[in-house]
Amino acid sequence: MNVFQLIASDYKKYQKYGGHFFSIVFLTQGFWAVFQYRIANFVHTKVKWKLVRFPLLAFILFWQKNVEIFTGISIPYAAKIGHSFYIGHFGGIIINSNVVIGDNCNISQGVTIGVSGIDENRGTPILGNEVYVGANSVIAGKIILGNNVVVGACSMVKESFSENSIVLGVPAVLISQKGSKGYI
């Protein structure tokens, strides 16, 4: 998908949850952060001419910091995020630049997805498609969450879980295999 298709898919996802053009574009901080990420990621991955790329990246980093300060959402341009990405509420969202997030995922407020571990276990998570991450959850380390996974609110995920898992707790444990249908 090109950058315009990705932005359109994100916009349609926000529309699905009951927004209209004015409220999504002008009043939804999650959409602002995702929109800024899409533009920044495009410049980072597609613009190769150094004379154009450097000034654009400088501007985008300034823009990103302003979005971070205003929304409390940090999405680095180097992260890999699939289409139809949705941030339900603004504030306290930190995503590491090496994280991979699949298609059609939802993230709630207060979520951290980042680096953890020691030696060969040090790394960042990979989230599959249609993953729902509940409020104030932490997903950290060199782990993989399969497709259709639900991470319950206030959970600390530090190990991998297969498809259709519902996990909850500190540390997170498997509580069901019903998957994310209905959450996304």
C-alpha cells in the first residue's frame, strides 16, 4: 500500500468507531499521531535523495516532537505498522522504533511497546494482525504475539503467545483461546 492508501485505511478505521471528517481530522489526537507517523515513515523509507530527505526529516522530527508533546503519543518514523491502525484514546503511548505491528490493530491509552531483555534475549516485540492491546499494558522484549491476540488492561507481556490468545496479568498468562473477534 502507498502512503495515501495507508492514511485512508486509518481514517476508515476511525470512521468505523463513530467519527466523521471534522471530528477525526481536527479533534482526534490518535489520528493526528498516526497521520504524522505515516508521513514520517514515507519520508524515511521512500525518499532517497539526500538533498531532499535531510530537510524533510528535520522538519518531520520537529513535527513529531510537537505531536508527542500535544498528544502524549510517541510513534517513531522507523517503526513498522500495518494498515488500519487505531489508537483509541490519547496519552501515554510509547512505541519503540524497532517494533513491528501488523494490520488492523487497536491500542488503548497508556500502552508501552518496547525493548527489554538481556544478551540474546534483548529485543523488541512483533505483533501480528488484529491484535488488541488494552489500557496501560506493557509489551516488552524479543517476543512475538500472533494474529488475533488480546492483551488485557494493565498486563505485562514478556513472553510470546500464539494466535487467538487472550492474555492478562502481571506477568501475562493465557486465559482463553477465543481471540480478538469483537475487540477489533
